[in-house]
Amino acid sequence: MAVRELDARPAAYAHFPDTGEYRWLELGDGAVYGHAAFAEREDRLELHLSLTRWGGGVRRSLAGDLDWLKQEARRLGKARIMGVRADGEGRFDERLFRFARLYGFTETHVFQTASMEV
């Protein structure tokens, strides 16, 4: 497991605001396997995860990375971590909840958004 906090927003999150609201993480197991972004919200951390590869080793490393994030949430006084999935094509992915349960996420929510340029 290796969580490395980044000073700059990674390409995977180019569509996120770069206003200091989010903290950017690089996730690795000897090689980078993904990135994460998280922001403090009222009583929770909002988590976004982007994986570039998958497998048994990554799954184990990700479990350790989430332990790190839980410790960070506790340090910041947050009661929960909420994983958020956004799809610019408007697709619903049934696999999200199964994936989330692997790591201990139990409360599931569905919400949709729409955007308008002004």
C-alpha cells in the first residue's frame, strides 16, 4: 500500500474544480494503480476513486488505502466516508454497490444530476 498526496490535480480529475476544496491522492503498489480525490463535507468525506488497473494485488492494496483514509477521516472528525460515482454519459453502473460492499460501504444511495452551461 502506498498513498501519496499530490500537490496538483491528476489528469483523471481534470473536470473537478481545482479550488483547494479537494485533496488529490496517488495510489500505488510499487506502480500507480489509481488516483483518488476527497473533500470534507459536513460530517463525512466525499470520496472519488479512479482505478487504472485491477487485480488481486490492487484489491488488497486498495483495502489498505481505505484504512489510511478512515484514519484521516477520524483525524478530521468525520463520522463517515461517502463514495461518489459520476458518469458524464448518464449511465448507471450496478457493479458500484457490489464493489463498494467489498470494502465495507453499506449504505447505498442513488442520485442524479443535470448541468447547464451559463
